[in-house]
Amino acid sequence: MRQEFQFETAIGAGRCVGNQLSLRAITALLLLSASSQIVLAQSATPGASITLDSIVVEHVRQPARPTTTRPRSTTAQASTPEPAPVTPAQPADIVRQRFNVLPGGVALVPQQDFANAGNPTLSNALSGVPGVIVQNFLGGNDQPRIQMRGSAQQNPAERGVLILQNGMPINRADGSYIVGFANPQQAEAIEVYRGYMANRLGASVLSGAINFVSPTGSSQPGTQLSVSGGSFGQINTSGQVGGRKDNVDAFFRFDTNRRDGYRDYNSSDRVSVNGNIGVALSENVKTRFFMGYTDLGFEVPGPLSKQALESNPRQVSAGPVMVGGVMTRPGPNAVRDKPRRDASQFMVGNRTTAVVDAHLFDVAMGYTYTDDTFRFPVSAGVRSTAGGDFTSLFRYAYNPADALLPLFETTAQYTVGSANRDYHINQSGQTGAPFGANKLNAQTLSLYAGANVPVWQKFVVSPGISYAYATRDNDDLYTASRRPTIAYSPANPTMLLPNGSVPTQNNSYSRSYSGWNPSLALSYRPDALQTFFIAGSHSFEPPTHDDLISTINGTPNSSPGRPTPTNPARVAAAFVTPNLKEQTAVTVEGGWRGRADRLSWDVVSYYSWLDNELLDLRDATGVSIGGANADRTTHFGVELGGGVKITDRLSGRLAYTYQDFRFVDDPVRGNNRLGGVVPHLVYAQLQLQATDSWMVQSAVRWSVTKVPVDNMNTLYADPYAVVDLRSEYKIDKTFRVFGQITNLFNTNYAATTLVVDLARPDHAAFLPGDGRGFYAGVKAAF
């Protein structure tokens, strides 16, 4: 018995075809496709489009022979994409094939790599991705710091990475973002594009982009419910429902996470809902509507000195202590000021794709409204920001059926937004008198054109060029003639001193930035299992509003504009608006990814020469002194991922990141390392599938060497290693249970640090990681 058929993936404009295969071969190929579990209706890979089904059986055009592939462990998937077959006629995972042939640093993290965790955080989800370091700031879903080829030094980090959901940015129009809105629980997969690989997505940053791909009713039909919890008051609930009827599918999910936290003032909670509806308007035109809402709140216990970290990591800093008239342990007073952040974001959008032969047309629109109140310590005050951002995107790709990547692709993306920002004094954890008000406007236009041209045998040349234009406008709306100040006695930090005020200085500005970013890559595929590439690129990154306007001249015991707490009459500015330049870089990189027998690997090395790197500078007490441009810096890195299938049931995985970021002949900092940059980080995982139903997994995160806290390299965080254990048992087709022990040996360590320009030995700059934790949960699928 023979049958003609054609495969159409949910991702591609190109089609995988086969001809005149036996029914047995067809069935086997269908099962192979179904087992990939990657049906990404909102993927951001080149050539991606929208459809509702993963596979459609139709008439065939060309013959193809099935390729036998060795079963592979899912534990190696995040860091080592599976190579593409020789011909696009194979019904393998098209997204993973495309990732494999991209000439740059990329990673695809499937849901099974981060599902069913007792403390589901972004750092856990991305722990196995080389080149991406996510440091927990407070232990929950709060504001972890992302390091990826040179992300921002800010505290908190709110710049330097493009964060996407279904290909649409959750960043605001000025490039800033609240990382706590990025929810891996609501992703079917996470796509990581490092460096210039993100240019085609509208990125104007050195680091790259991270795209969270939502499930759909076609990819995850049915109902799922999950409950988990454990140490530190952690409790998580989630539920989802999806389905399809005729030419329409729909999906809805909710998540709640709450924890009291490891430290004394450390609670956090997040509630998020997410849904999408897809409609096949015709065979060639598909559209998908999506929406989401996230409400996030968390307490900020603040940093500790190294001595306090070692003696009691659960404590909360009470600020500097005066000893003999001399200040010791500089840092914020979190006990008195009660720092906290409460933020919410609403997102709605649509993406429509039309495929006409080899031509793909993609149009998307999205709107986000963000409401953010951050109660900083008294030195900065209470900052409230609320506003909306609109993004429109048009993309065209020419993607013949025999090409995984488009032969040509062009993208235009425009984001515009406006927000009102108010500043109030933080008076003992309460919102005090207003001292500032601004209207912040921003727009960013990104244009891109690129190609993937076969030139000789197995070589492909990939030229590209992007252009970015950005404006940042700020209108000072504060009308009072003076800005109020408050202060507490340094000797008795709960006792208020007489109030003061300083003359109002207008802090309006209007800035514009533009730049061209060419790139050129050459890739070589000696066979279907390996890809070599080299690439050169230019990057351009404009500052955000948070770079361009900062509160200054506060102290751990006084509000902005009052550098001497005991002198309310001293005149000082409360804000600074530095005239920053855009950050630019030239980067060269090369890599090799492939697979041989039971081994898989993905290694990339890069070197960047930066001009005007954007820095967030802080004084010896941790108080902001504003943004600045470094003169020249260099970033060198190695990103290594590997997987091994030791036996049919035992597999291992490794992700290693090396970062050497330095100043170049700086008149003050010499050739020092940049503060806060982790030089070496190793993540190693071993997984045993003990039975068909029972899985056991162990993992270690190892920061190999000390990490500089400050740009002057005078204070360091110590090396550490943290071991986690996890197990999962599938009871039947409906229920599975899981358990987890984190930080098995109860290691006392700093998960991250503040970043300052010059630190002191007793500086309160260390953020403790969680101690030993126990978690368990149950998941049901119907």
C-alpha cells in the first residue's frame, strides 16, 4: 500500500514534503514529529509564521527518503539544538532545525526542561543555557539580573535585553523592562538570541533577545491543573485549558505564586493570566489574537555586608552604624524604609500571517499598559510610573520550500510610548511629600534587511543590516519653586531631623539617537550534523529614561537633594540628567554546534570592542550618582553547552559561561574588570530515567572564582557551589507528582551583589541566596 503526502509545520513558510512512502514509514514519521513537543505558533525564528496544526497530510510534490535518527535525551535540548536533516523533506522539528543552522549564538529551551519546579523562576528556567546568567536578586519572581554578553549594570537591571512574548516586546518604548513580568510558566518554549542574532527582532542592544512562546489550543489541547509548594511559605497554583474546533483554536492559562521568602522581609506574590485565539481565515492566511495580565509585588530586604551575610543571611540591613563618629557598614536602611515594588502590565495584540507560495507576509500590532510603583530607600524616594506603549511590526520573507532559512527577509518595527512619572519622599516606608513629576515620551524605529545565500557547496553567506532611530523626551511637570527634603539622624536613624528644601531646577530634556548596524556571517555545514560559523557585527544601544534621569545627592539617611543630613539649608540638585551617548560595539564571533553518536555540543566565542558603554554609577553608600558613558571597554566570552547520553536511561548536560569584561586604559579604573560581571559559571546536570514512570535529576551551579562588586575591583563576592535534587513520578496518564530539594548542603552564599563604582570592605552590597528548601507538587492533565 502506498500513499502520497505532504507535511506542513506550524512554523514555516517553507514546507516539508515526501513522496510514495509506505504507510508504515508515514506512521513512523508522524510519531517522530509528534514526539518533538515543539509546535511554536508564535516563534520568532527566521521564516516563522502562524498556523493552527503541526502536521497536515496532503498531496505531494517531491520525493524524499526518511532519515533514521537516534533517540535523544531532552536534557540536552536547551543548549544543543538537534541538527537539521540533509533535506527539508523530513518532518522533524522545523524550529529546532532553523536554530541549528543560524550563524550565531542561539538556544531553544523546550517546556519540559523547566516545567514542574517547586520555585518556578526565570533563573531556574534558563540555568542550562550557556551565555545566559540569571542571578536571583531576592529569591522569587522579583527582579533577577540577566547577564548576556554585557547586559546593564543597573540595580535593579532594567535595560540591555529585549524581552519578547510571542515576538512582541514587553519592554517599554525606551527599552526598559520589568523582568518579573517574564513568566516561564506560561511559555511552551523559550527562544534565546544572543548578540546580533536579535537585530532582526527589532533589538537595539548588545546582549540580544529572549522570546517567550505561548502554547496554543492546537499545541496543548485539554485541561491541566497543578499545585505545588514548600519551604519559605512557597505556594504555586496553575491551570490551563485549550482546544480546537474547525478553523479556530483557543488557549487560556492562569498562574499564582506566593512566598514569604528566605529572609525576614522578603515576601513576594505574582498573579498572571494569559490567553490566545487563533483563526485560519483561509488556507494561506492565519491570524492570532493574544492577551495577558500580570500583577507583581515583592518586598526588598536589601543588601548585607559580607560579615552580616556570613553571620546571619536572613537578616535585613538597618543601614549604616556610627562608631566613634565614623560611618560603618554603608548601605540602605531597609528596616526603616521598607523598600517594595508593586507593578502590573496588561498586554493585548494580534499577529496575522499570509503565505503566498514562497512569500511570507507578517503583520503584528501590540499594546501594553504598565503601572509601576517602586518604593526605593529614602535616598531615592517613591517612584511611580504609569503609561502605555504601542508596537507595530511588518515583516516579509522569501522562503522557498527547499530552504530552512529565508533567502531574504526584511522587518520594520516601530514602538512609541508615553508615561507619567511622579516622585515622592519615602518617609519611614510611607509615601511622603511630592518632589518631582515628569512626562516621559519615547519612540524607537528599527529597520532590518538580511539574506542567507548559498554560495559554494555547503557554504552560506548571511549579510544583514539594521537601522535604529530613537528619541527620549522628558517634560518636567513639577511646578513648585522648591523641592522638599527630609533626613534622619545618622546617630539615631529613626529620629527625623528638621525638614528642608532646595530650589527647583528644571530637568527636562530632548534627546535623539540613530545608528546603522551591519553584520556579515559565513556558515559551513560539512554534513547534516554539524554547523560552523564566523560572524562580524556592529551594535547600537540608546540609553533609557532611567539612564537619562536619576535622583542624586541623597544618603542612606536623607532624601534626594540633601547630601548632608544635618544641614537642611545646603543647596544641592535633586536630579541629574546626563547627556549620554549611545553605546556602540563591534563584535566578532565564531562557533561550532553539532552531534556525534551520543554526544552533542554548542560552543561560541565572541569578542566585542565597545565605545561609550552605559554604566550606572553609585557611590560608596550605594546611592546613585547617575548614568555615565565609559570611554572604551572590551567584552570577551565563551559560551559552551554540551549533552551526553551515557546509557539509554542516564544522560548528562553541561553549560559553561566565561565572561571577561574590562575597561581599557581608563584614567581612573585602568584595565579593571567591570563590577558585577561573573567570570566563570558552570551548570551541570545528571538525569536518570530509573523506570518509564520515575525520573531522578541532580544539578549543580558553580561560580568558580570571586566576582568583583565594584569597578575599582576592591571588594569581591566569594565563589560558591549549590546542589539541587529533583524527582518526578508519573502515576498514570492523568496524574504526576514531583519533589525537589534546593541548596542541598545549605550553602551560605551571595546570589548576586549591588554594583558600585568604589566599594568599602564593610559595604552592604551582598544579596543572600536561599538556604536549603524542600518542595513538592502534583500535576493533573485531562
